[in-house]
Amino acid sequence: MKIPPKNEGWTHGIFFELMHAVKEWGYKPSEFGLCDPDEDLLFMTAHDEVIAEMKNFEDYKAELKRREQEAKRKTKGKRHL
């Protein structure tokens, strides 16, 4: 998996943004006309899955950064010996 450059952030469309706002406010997407009532569960679940994937990727990037910094510290310590 290729990690995007550090200055790149997540991009998303208006539908995702609206779904996120609706969820944060504690409503169902159908209450705002984003889908039919029988599709609420589908869209809410899909939104949560995407958020989880984004979080997992951010955690992965943070772990790589932590390891990189740790490796640099170890290299610095060896040079001074």
C-alpha cells in the first residue's frame, strides 16, 4: 500500500459530508431526504465502514511515523558512541 504524501488529506463528496453531519446530529439520512427510509441502515452502515477504514489508515500512518522517528533516535544514539 502506498502512503500519500504528508500534505495530502482526505477528500470526499458532498453526500459523504451530509451523511456525516446527519450522523453527528443523531438523525437518520432519510429524515433529510438523503435516501428512502428502508435504505437508512444500508447508508448508515456504509458510512461507519468508511469512517473505520479511514481511522485504520490514519492509525497505520501514525504507527509508521512513530517507527520512523524511533529508528532515527536509535541511529542518532549509535553515532555518538
